[in-house]
Amino acid sequence: MSRVAETFARLQAAGEKALIPFITAGDPSPALTVDLMHGLVDGGADIIELGIPFSDPMADGPVIQRASERALAHKVGLRHVLAMVKTFREQNQHTPVVLMGYLNPVHVLGYETFAQAAAEAGVDGVLTVDCPPEEAEDLTAALTAAGLDPVFLVAPTTPMERVREIARLARGYVYYVSLKGVTGAGNLDIDDVARKIAALREHITVPIGVGFGIRDAETARAISVAADAVVVGSRLVQEIEAATPETAKEQLTRLVATLKAAIR
């Protein structure tokens, strides 16, 4: 059983939902990323989504786009991200880390090479935003062979035929995009999300996390009623953006603790 599956099993046994915070590796600087990851855990993170900086993050809103730009200004690439995870593992062997990014850097490195390097670094899962299930067989096979969980997005507009294909390939959890738009967008319809999750559970057996548009404790609590996990990204990246390097970890930990308390 993977670390991700173990985490969800433990939380389910305790009647809890998972909190999955997202930050971008290398933002605001490479030297701070590992410390911020530990800060997320201190605040109550159950799983960490670590963003791979990319020059054209098409699914991300302006907040996370700026985070990628800041990281890329420091020349942070995929191998640097893997090194950060390896350093994180020196002190933390239990919190799952899922890399979230786009296919190009992984494709350039090579699926098998990437999967092996990620596993050796201590990565637990990989979500490639722009790799549809119809084209994911080779990547999924490489990830699975290395013991990594392939995580997929499902959107409000995803047809059920594709949902069934995602259900066949996905491990760890499925990430449901709660609204039509980019990360950090508003206009979240809680009732509609609950209906969509209920429909997805007819086909998907792994846990379902919900993200995009969750910005505060109240929304996180409402989403957690229907979902197995709550994913928060843009709000945390905003906190990093507004903080100083000296205060970023403390502020991030405090915010994550508020979100975790809301979904307990």
C-alpha cells in the first residue's frame, strides 16, 4: 500500500478528511521550499502537492503563474524539485508528496528515468495536468512500475466515458476541479460540487479530492462534507507572496492549521 493510500485509510478510520496544500517548488526561493514543506506538515497537512515550475501553466490562475515565474527566475527545474523532496525526506518519512505539473519536463527527462528518479527521491504520486488519460498509458505504466501513484484531474465537463478511463488508471486519489476556470477562480457552487462527486463515486473507487476555488476555512469545511480531501493552492501561494522570507513559514503554518481545524 502506498503512502497516499495509507494516509487516506488512516484518516477514514478516524472519520477525518485529508487536507492537501499546494505550493510551488522554488517559490519564493529554492532555499525556502523544504522549510515551507515542513511548515505545511506542522500546520496539519496530510499530503503535500508540490508544484513543478513551468513557463506556461495553462490551468493556473495569475497567483500560481507568478509563483512559477519566481521559481523559474531562480532556474528551478525538475531535477531541483526532486532534490528538494529528497532533502524533505531526511526529516519526514511519512507525509506523502505528490508532484503536480505539466507533461513537458517529464517528457524531456523520459518517463522511466523520471519515475525512477522520483521514487528514489521519495515522491509518492504524480499529477500531470495536461496529460489526458487517452495518452497516459506509457506514463502511467512507468509511474506504476516505480511504485508511484498516477493522479488525474476530473473537470465538471469531463464526459463519463473519460471518467471511466480515469477510474481505470488512477491510483492514490482523483482531483476533482470544482469549477470551470483556472486555479484561484471564484463562484464555487458547493451543492453542484456535491452532486458531481456523488455521480463520480459510481465509477471511481479511489478517494476524491476537490480543489480550485477553495480559499477559506468555511469553504473548506463545506467541501469536506462531500469530498475525501480538500486541496488548497492559490490561497497559500498568496500567503507566501505577501510574507517575507523570515515570516513565510510561520504564516503558512498558521493558515494551514486553520484550514485543517475546519475540516476535522
